[in-house]
Amino acid sequence: MSSKKEPELPARPKTRFSRRGFLGVGISGGALGTALLEREAVAAPANVAGPGPVAITLNINGKPVNLTVEPRVTLVDALRNYLDLTGAKKVCDRAACGTCTVMLNGKSVYSCAVLAIDAQGKNIETIEGITSPEKMHPVSAAFWNNDAQQCGYCTPGFVMACKGFLDEHPNPTADQVKHGLGGNLCRCGTYMGVRAAVLEAAKAAKGGKNG
């Protein structure tokens, strides 16, 4: 009985990557190994606040306000629960519905997606700062004229979003208004009134002139 010698397989080429190293790269997003990320994290300067309450100062509607909150407190919770500014509503708490919209340095933002501690040093505008029963903002007046609210719960967020939109697009088309306010939801379905209100407010800002 003859014995045959098994053919020798060619040696695998040596590479710089091991199976474990490859898995590490894959888990970390395909760009950096976990060890490198850990070294960078250790080397990065740490500005840690908390976990207990810390003192912060917020510039709200042109006035500095001092309060003490835990670092995890969002801006909408700080406004509503610590400062009694309840115009911004907390509904989805997932930056999806727009009822908590405020202005941050002139831009519309979801205040449920901003930590209060991160809003320091920025100009915060809420519905309470731009309109009142005695002096309505042009957007608020246009909402009234066009019946753009029913239950009114989402209205403050819509007004702030509309103000931010008009600040950037003072002469919008109807189609631009429709797409520009896509981040705010209304369960009552008053979208047609809201869009008409934005166009009216834009016209009022130009002295009632078209174009």
C-alpha cells in the first residue's frame, strides 16, 4: 500500500492585520481601531460638569438668567420647569414634532435636543419674548387672521419656526413655505392656515406690497 504525500499549501502572505484587529476596526466604524480611539480619548482634555447640579447662566429674551440644573437637563425642561416659560411645549422629546421650537442665535432649534448647559453664551428667544396680547408679533397676528390654530398646543413652536424661516427667507413662495416648515407637526391639520399666515406675515413685513 503506497502512501502519498499531501501537497504542501502555499504559505499565507503576512499582513499587518489580524482577525482581532480587523474586528476592532469594523466595530469602530471602519476607520480607526478601538485602541487608537481609547488613546485619543485619554489624551483629549476633559471639561467635565456634574453629575450633580451646576450653576449656569442663560441669555433668554435679552436678559441673563441664573439657574442651577443637572448637566442632563434639556433647554425645554429648563425653560418650563425652572423658569416657568411654558410657551415651548414638550411632546415627542425626540426632535421630531417641533412644538418645542425656540430661536438660538437667530436659528430655529428643537429645544428638547439642546442641553441647557450647552446653550450658555447664546441668545435664546422664546415665544414669550417676541409676542404678547398687547403687542403681537406679525407672525402671531397672521396666525390669528388666517385661523392657523385650533387647539393651539403646537402654535408657539410653529410661530417660532415661521419667524426663523422668514428671517432667512423674507420673500418666500408658497412651495418654499411648505417645505421650509416640514419640521413642525400639527395634529389638528391647520397646515393651510399656517402657510397662508407665513405669506401674509411676509407681505406685512414689506409694507403690504407684493414682490
